[in-house]
Amino acid sequence: MQRGIEAQGIPTSLITLDVEQSSLMRPPRAIHPIGFRFGHSLGKPNDKNTQMKVLQVALEELTKRQEPGNIHEVDFPSYKK
């Protein structure tokens, strides 16, 4: 789906918790929040601070020129609290 959207000229950014599986698809842009549990792609429920930080990092990926398939690992210390 991401490639189809990109083919229409709309940039996308993937937030993935499964780096191995996502790497096979070579997404145009992607981040991996380190240590996040499945079901917590943006952070824990009601943790608006971490959720906003994850979204901000994912949106910042849209401004960077990247090689498809590079998944940037990002640490969010506020998730671990």
C-alpha cells in the first residue's frame, strides 16, 4: 500500500515494530521505536507525550532523502517509564 501511495506523489512514513518483516518490503521511509511492545506502535495508552514524539519523528522522516529499506531505530526514553 505504501508504494502505491508513493507512486501518486504522496510521501509516506512507516512506524514498525517488526523490523525483520518490514525490511523485506523495503519501505521508502520508516522508523522503529526501540523496545515498544506490539500494540504500542505510538506508545502506551494515554501516554500523549510519547505518542506525539513518535508521530513527530515519523513526520520528520518525510523531509529527509533516504534509500528505500533503511529503517531508523529511535529510542524514546519516556516509553520505558
